[in-house]
Amino acid sequence: MKLGDVFIGPALYWLLWVVIIAVLVVLGLMEMHTRHFNPFSFILLGVTAAAVAVILVTYRKGERITREPFEKE
């Protein structure tokens, strides 16, 4: 089994996961979700919007994103 079969998608998408997890860990260690909830929410919203924007900008038509193909009905 090749790693390309296990990790579907470009390395950039996997790097996004690492960045998101790192941001959540830092925010959790700072206890922002309990002490400063509004800034925490806006940071979380910003990280989510940035990740979606990166995916939308870098996605190429026909790129494999799931293990099973979508069936047209």
C-alpha cells in the first residue's frame, strides 16, 4: 500500500490540519475558550474561513478527494 492511497489530497490540505490543531492547542493552553470567549470565537471563525479559502483557491477540477467516487444519478 502506498502512502498516496492512505493520505488522499495534496500535502497542503494535510498541512492545514496541522495548523488548525496547533491553533486549537495554543488557544486551549491559553484557556481562551473560558476566559475570553468572544475573541476565541472570532479566531476560530477566521481560521476556518482561511482554511476553506485555501481549499477553494487550490482545488483543481477532477482532483481525488474521497476514496469512493461520487456516482451521478
